[in-house]
Amino acid sequence: MSDLLKNFTVSDSFLGRYEKLVKDIVIPYQEKVLKDEIPDTEKSHAIENFNAAAKLLETGKCDDEFYGMVFQDSDVAKWLEAAAYSLLKYPDKELEKRCDEVIALIGRAQQKDGYLNTYFTVKSPDKRWTNLEEAHELYCAGHMMEAAVAYAESTGKTKLLDIMSRMADHIYKRFIEEGAEGYPGHPEVELALMRMYRCTKNEKYKELAEHFINVRGVDSDYFIKESEKYNWTIWGNDCHNKEYTQNHVPVRKQTKAVGHAVRAVYLYTGMADVAIETNDQELKDACKTLWDNITQCRMYVTGAIGSAYEGEAFTKDYHLPNDTAYAETCASIGLIFFARKMLDLEKDSRYSDTMERALYNCVLAGMQLDGEKFFYVNPLEVIPGISGEAVTHRHALPQRPKWFACACCPPNVARLLSSVGRYVWSEERDTVYSHLFVGGTLDLTHTLHGKIDVVTEYPYGDKVTYKFKPDDTVMNMTLAIRLPQWSKETIITLNGKNCNYETKGGYAYLTGEFTDKDELTVKFDMSVRRIFASSKVSSNSCKVAFSRGPLVYCAEGIDNSDDVLSLSVKKEAEVETCTSNKLNGIVEIKMDGYRTITGDSLYSLERPKTETCKLTLIPYYAWGNRGLNQMRVWLPEEE
Amino acid sequence: MSDLLKNFTVSDSFLGRYEKLVKDIVIPYQEKVLKDEIPDTEKSHAIENFNAAAKLLETGKCDDEFYGMVFQDSDVAKWLEAAAYSLLKYPDKELEKRCDEVIALIGRAQQKDGYLNTYFTVKSPDKRWTNLEEAHELYCAGHMMEAAVAYAESTGKTKLLDIMSRMADHIYKRFIEEGAEGYPGHPEVELALMRMYRCTKNEKYKELAEHFINVRGVDSDYFIKESEKYNWTIWGNDCHNKEYTQNHVPVRKQTKAVGHAVRAVYLYTGMADVAIETNDQELKDACKTLWDNITQCRMYVTGAIGSAYEGEAFTKDYHLPNDTAYAETCASIGLIFFARKMLDLEKDSRYSDTMERALYNCVLAGMQLDGEKFFYVNPLEVIPGISGEAVTHRHALPQRPKWFACACCPPNVARLLSSVGRYVWSEERDTVYSHLFVGGTLDLTHTLHGKIDVVTEYPYGDKVTYKFKPDDTVMNMTLAIRLPQWSKETIITLNGKNCNYETKGGYAYLTGEFTDKDELTVKFDMSVRRIFASSKVSSNSCKVAFSRGPLVYCAEGIDNSDDVLSLSVKKEAEVETCTSNKLNGIVEIKMDGYRTITGDSLYSLERPKTETCKLTLIPYYAWGNRGLNQMRVWLPEEE
């Protein structure tokens, strides 16, 4: 996978712009935040925590205190990981030097036995490993392992990898050799250990990942016993909601996506990754069951997951409220991770369709177009005066803040958008899978002896062209191209002529001996489509959402006379699309609809008047970039 | 008012049945609950708390402990109040004897200085009056004062009134004579003191009520200072949400109904009652502003209030979610109290229309038809699997439980339904106002020298007949009859002939010298009507609710192939009504509509098929009496 990132250079104007934005704005901005150099925003102190830990370890004392969330370290990890991906494409000596300095600092904050965590080193040295439920030690370790792997693969420098190998060894010693009980309260280390394993080939890391997957929920009372034994708490957690932490039953018995959504999809990603390596059919089946439950019963049309603020969690099947959605950016990122692993298990477009849905809608909406503000929560309906204000809507902010006290999402967006190449392709023997349609160059020199140039205006353009560049004369291979579910008809031509291909699991398999004269062109039907939700989704009764290509659309007040709530769309209205320069360039949807004029009464016994009107819709990812206003994805439909 | 209760004997088959049900089932059932004689339900211990307090005061020690909510005493008070009303109509020596015994016990639990509260007497004697924010001492006192007034007026026995006079004197001494700071965390004592004042003519009680109204919110930090000074808490309340307790600003400056809905309407009732007595225009204006905010921006179509579980509270204008509504039964009862007082301030049908809306819909829904189960929360949409189960819907139970740990609602329903006569009439000089249409006999012997018999099949029948029964030959008077907002045309005839009347504030004023030959008949237009919500109410976009007369209707699964979520109603469908024996006799509404067949997919790009179907609606008050099933008040409308 990481090789595919290394081998694919994004160069298109859409995701390419985001990649560049992450380099130019997001990474430097977040570095400043982590170093507390941005005024008027939530304090981070994340780098200072490492300084404090280092100083304490080196001098035995330190005046500074730990500040922030117990998982504050992971903000640094995610930023380093994002920087590592970015350096791969955009070498930057200055940034690399600063990363090296941060890594050196991290090294100084590591204890002699390999233990690394500034919260416990600075604040509670005697409480290491005594509160796996809340304390995020394994979670922070996991994120730093991911950063270590990314930095090693990107720069060739292994200092952080060595640091994290020592930490992984420390964890191995404790949980495997010494047989300590327990499993992480927040999954993450499992998927990270699998990355460490692939990078270092150290079998212990795979064994450790498998161990945490296997023991989870077997003793479902572990966290209760732990809290009785050690008797301390971070958040006053005395309820031990087992579903929240997905340890209510062993993972292979889990059939519904429950609890904290980010924990859930990080866990499932780890499960799928272990299943890939171990070929464990029961584990694969559990992953598929959980996948189906998410995507068929618990996912928003934007690829967002987590219906409730309470526990940032999944709730019940078909409970998908639009205005109070939690729909955390990180959870959709985790869903992309999960989808990526499922694709490795099984080449089926339902995984890549969802990966695309989550990326182009919820995740992109998580960041302001200028890269400087972020949504943690991504509601599908926003009403100023209620959203962000009513007690039930405090989490559903109508505008993106600059930073968060719990800052998991912004650096998560950064690391995803700077590594988007990891999600675009799979390579399996002589078959290359094209999951996402992103312009750029795929280097297959070491395997299939050539390159593929991809040219596209995606997600707005309807064409993707694959140009083959064999090192010698031909590339003997199969290109498997996803046939997106949203495209009613997808036409594939080779050098302008129809060509034969086999279709399987939502992919078109084109086998040939491709020369540098060959151009495969895929043309999608980019007609605007109406999306209908299951009638079991109470909040979307008789409503419709709009999409064009992979993009889900929404109506924003600013384009619709400042009042979206009174709008309905005409059932059979013709839709027009028009390219607009606004919002960095979008395709707008315009159509006829109605506006209901209800007057001042709360309730009326007279049918309100309706006027015909023109509706304007914009892509959901671009909402909230033009000030405070109403927004709605699902619109009522009328005859 | 209490005279009007005494003077009006309900005898119709609708509210009369409820009154009888309260006597036969609810009062004996709740007595058993309070005495812990009902198995398999929440323990009450409310009577035992009084026993424990009495024993402790008499012997200086007691093995039993206080159990329950800090306001557990109020359950006994509300039950006594309900029993008092019931005894007025249905004398019952046995019940009266048991009430006397409970009152004697209460007397024994009163401290020498007049203080009465079992929580503080048994559990925390040293903490009296040190936590007005949470400890409900004034609230419990208020409820017991209401019971005392009711029992004295009903039975002529003043023992409880004497007890509560001593308690009121104790409170007067503390807050007026000694000048103690503070005001109640839960308003109630204000309206109760006004009842004490009217009953005893003791001006001190009016002065005390006025005092609590006047000081509220003037020092809006009082609860903060109190908690800093005494440093103890019942619920770990360290946030001091001033809006929750309506002390954010002085009451005359309050313009939005905020915070805990029951606290709010109890406060506003007290404010209105003080304004009636003091003729305080500023206070009257504040009441009207708050009334308008509730009824024009924050009230459900069922007369329910409180949009959020969090704080059992009002939220923001037009935020009226159907499935997560709090809509507490007690809050609608409080809204009825408020409406009643507003009618005393101003004879305008907007108060009586709302009083009727709340009574016939939300409040009646609060009790199972058999009188043995109760709703605390009255949602307008219920989905088994989500309602009562999703973390956001835990409060919105899909079926009525037998009792609650916090049992405020069941005895509140009992006292309201056994005193419904208080809300039916007003008498002002020679004018009698007919606010609600309830069959029975109004005794005006001592004022207008006669009686009025009211005959009606309301709320199902469309006619109300007023038969005059002068003591001598004529009753020289004005009958002012409410013209309900829901009736498109209301025809009033005197002895079958049209008659002249003046219309003002939604009332028809008929003046005459009525003899025993005179029958005034009012005929309403009881056509089924569609109700449309303001487009600002996001949850009701393009939806419609149905009503017939005062009753709001709903669709329940059991009448609609177990699936209400896929139903929509036809815009111009003819509606049929048919009388049914089910649910103790109702009028059902049937009409043509559509069922959407969406299949198994969560999202589909194909328009789902629709089938025409027949919809059946039942009155909202009767829902949830036939097992677990879906329910919806607001239904999407289609062409």
C-alpha cells in the first residue's frame, strides 16, 4: 500500500489542489498550533508536553506541566505522519529538518524501557498501564507508529521507527511475554502494529496486533475489573459502557456497528488487516457483517457515520437524524481506512464506492476550502439559531472553528489528504485496480514494467483516460476499473473504440498487452441523480438528495434567498448544471421547485401558499464557506 | 376558582369517565404505590418517609432512612390533592379516613417551628434552607399547600391547612421577617401561596408569593453564592444553569420561555396570579410575552412543551423535534395552569384554545386508558427499535411504564383530571364564561340564582346545549361561549333559532333573561382539518397533522400494516370519519394515501415505487394502548 502511495504521483486539479493545500497551509498551520504559535485559538501544548517529558527524564525535574487531552501526543503523531506523506511528493529540507527536530525531541521523551507517553511520563508516572479503558496509551503509541512507518518510508530515516520499535517491543513484553491482561480502550494500535509489521517484517508486531484483536471482549468485564483494581479515572468514567468501547463481546461475534464510531472503524480496520495476513475466515466474515451493517443501516448519504453526540457514537439501525448528526470527520476517515482494508480482502466496488462517498463528501467538508478551519461534526442540516446553540445541537456547529480542544480531526484530515494516493490503486499480481479516479502517474516500473498516466477532470469531468507508458514496448497486464454505482452507464473505450471486458464485483477487467499508443478512456454518466433513502429512515420521509458523480449536493441559504427550510423540489423537474467559479470552481445544480409561505403562525389550519422558485444546489463538501446560513442535504419533494 | 370546581359537577361520558377512572383506579393505585404495595415497580417509600420523620421527631431516633427523590414528599401532596378533588364529587368515608390518617402522619412529621420536609428532617437536619437551588423545600411546601387548600375546600377539614399555615408562617418568618436571601430553585410555592392566600385571606401569603416573584433573578448569582457558601450538592450541580431555573434575569425582563419547562410554567402561573391580585402591568406584560413565545414558537401541536431531554427543557424557537421531544406531561399540566391564570387576566380564547389543546391531547395521552400506566414524555413520533433505545431517545419510551423513580407526572395527571371543573368556567359579575365544553351541571345559585345544565358528546359530538334552570323564573346574565379556533363556523341558536350575540376575544357573548324554557345550542364544525406547521419548524417540512374538534390525530402501526414511516397522505384526499368502539370509543379518520416501497437498500438511485393505500388515524390521546408499534402525528403529504 505504502508502495502504491510512493508510486503514484497525484497531479490533478482537484485532489491535487488539496494535497498542495495540505503542504502549503495545513501542515505549517498545524505545526504552529502544536507549537502554540496561533493566537486566539484553543491551546495545544502538544510539543511542549514532549519537552516537559524530555526535561523531566533528563534532569529529574521539570517546572512545566502536562496540558491537554490524555491523547494530546497523537496530534503530534498525526501531524508528523501528514508531513511525512507530503515530503514524499514535495521535498522540503526545512520542513524535514523541523520534523527531525520533533523526532529527536520525541526520542528524548522516551523512557529507558521504551515507554513513550508524555501524559504518564510528566503527570502520572506511577499509573502507567493501569487504565487501558481511558488513558489512550496504546492509541497514542499506535498513531506514533503510523507516523514512524510513514516517515521511514518517505524519507528513509528510521529514527522514529527505531523509537517506536522500542515502544512496540515494550508493549510486546508486557502483553505477550509477561502476559498482562487487557486491550486498548481506543483501538488504533492494532492497525498501526500491522503497518509496523509490514514495514519492519518483525513478526512480533503482527502477533501483538492479533493478540489485541483476539482478546478484545473475551473478558468483557476487563475494564470494570481494571477500574476496581486501580481506582482512578480521567473522565469520571464509572459506567463502563462496553458497546462504546466495542468490548461487549469478542470481535468475531460482533454483528452491529456500535459505540464510539472512530473506535469502531479503527478496530474494524485492524481486524480486516489481521484477517488479510492470517486468512482467518471468521474474522473476515465479522468484518463483512459489520461493513454491511454500517453501509446498509447506519451511514449517512455523505459517507458520515455516528448518529449521536452522546458517545460520538453509532446508535440504532436507520436512525440517521440530519441536524443532530455527529458524523465526525475522523469517523469517515476511519471508514475509508476500513474500506481500504476490505478492498484488500475482496475486490468489490461496494467498498470503493463507499470509500469515494466518504472522501468526496464528509471528509472534504471537514476542512474549510482555505485549509485553516475544520469541522469535527458534519451535520446534513444546519439552522442558525438552533445548530450549535440548542442544547441538543451544541456539537453541530454551523461554521468551522479554527481548532479544537480535542483536536483529533484536523491532523487526521491532513494525513488523509496528503496520502490520498494510498486509496487510489491496488496491485495484485498482474492486475492493477483503479478504485478512485485521480489524475496523476502510477509508476509500475518494478512490477509491470511501465507507467500509467491518468488524465481526468474528476470529480466534475466525466472522463478518465489511462495512458500506458511501457518501459519497453508493452505492458502485459489487466486494468480493473471500478464501475461506480452512481453512473447509470459507464462506457470504456480503447483508443476510441469499444472494447471487451469482463465485469466482476463492480469492476471492469481489461486485459491486454498495452503499448504507448494505447489510451483507455472511461466515460461516466454524470447526470444529476436523485437519491432516495429507505422509508425506515424517519428523517428523510418523502425527501430526496441530489448527487452528480461522486458528489452529494446541498442547498445553502446564501444561494436560496436565505431560507432553505421552506424549499421543496419538484418531482420531475429538469435539472440544469452550470460551471461556476465560486468556491474554487464547482458545478452548480439548478432546478425548479417550490417555496412554502407559511406566515407567522406556528400552526395554521389553512394550507400555506406556495410559489414556484429556482433552487440552487452546491456540492456538500463546499458548504459553510460563505458565512452563517441554513443548509440542507435532504429536501422535500413535491409533484 | 375552587368555588367553580365545587359548583360544577361533571357528568359527561368523556371527561366524566376520566374523573371516575381517577376515583376508581388512579387514586387507589397511586395510594398503593406511595405505600409500596405494588410489586414489580419503582419503589416510592413516600409515606414511609413521613413515618420516619415522625418517629425521629417523637423518639429522637429512627432506623428507617429517607428514600427517593429530594422532592418525594410532593408525590404524597399531589395524591392528597387529587383525593380531595375526588371526595368532593364522590364522597368516600374510607378514602377520607385514610386521607385523614396520612394528614395526621404529616402533622407528626412537622417540626416545632413549623418546618415540614422529610428529606431534611430525616436525612440532613443540619442543612435546612442551605440549597434552595436543588433541594425543593419550597416546591414540596407548595404542593402540600395546594393539597391543604383542596382538602379544606372539599371536606371542610382544616388540619392540613393548619399544618401548612404553620409552614407558610415559618417560610414568611425566614424570608420576610428575617430577610433571608434566595428564591426557589423550582417554582411552585408562589402559585401555592396565592391559593393559601385566597383560602385563608391571610395577606402574608400573598406578600410572600409576591416576594419570591420579585426577587427571582434580581441577584442572578444567588445560587452560585449559595453553593459556594454551603458547599453541598444533591445532583453534583456545579454548572448553575441560570436559564434552567429561570433566574437569569428578573422575571419582568424575561421574554423567552427557557429552561426546565415545568419550572417555567409553574413560575409563569405564579407570576400571572400575583399580577391578577396586584394589577402589576409590567408583570402582566411579561406573562403575555412569555405566553406568546411558548404558543407561537415553542409548543407542539399537541400542546406539549419542552423540546429536549437535556434539562427537560425549552430549547430555541421553532426547534420542535417529533421523535426526541421531551413534552413532559407535567409541563402541559403547568401550561394549563398558566392558561387558566391568563384567562383570569384577560378573557381571550387564545388561552382557552391552548388549554384545551394541552388537556385533550398531551395530558390525556399521559395516562393509559386503563389508568394504570403513565407517560412522562409524550413524543409525536415513535419508532420501536429507536424510541426508548437509541441513546438520544432513552427518554422517549414507546410504551407507558407503571411508575417512575421520579414520579411527578402520574399524581399530577390525577389531580388535574379530578379537578377539571376548575378549567371549564369563569364567572365575572353577571357573565359566565364557558371555556371548555364539558357536560354537567353548573350551580350558580348563590350568584345568578339558578343552574345551567350542559349536555354534550364532546369532544366527538359537535353540539353543546346549555339548559337554564333559574331558581325563580329568570336568570339575568351573559353567557360567553368560546368560539374554538378549530371550528370554521360555529352556529349558536336559542331554542332552535338564530340569536344575536357579540363576539370579542374569541368568545360569543349572549345576554338575556333566560328561563327554564331556554336552551342555547352551540354547533361546531367538526370537519377533519389539516394542520400546517410554520416552515421554520424543520421537522415538519411538507408534513401535515390532522385534527377533528379539539383532538389531534396520529397514525399508529397497528391500524396501518405495522408501518407508519412509509405512509404519506394525499393532498386533496377526502376524509371519512367513523365511530369505532375501540379504545373506549373513538372517531377514526380514514383517507387515501400512499405507501412508499423502498426495498432493502439504505439509499437508492431509483425512485421507489408507491402504492395507494388507506390510512387510519386515531386520536393522539389514545395512542400506545395496543402494544408496541410505530406512531406518527406529522405525516408527509403528496399530490
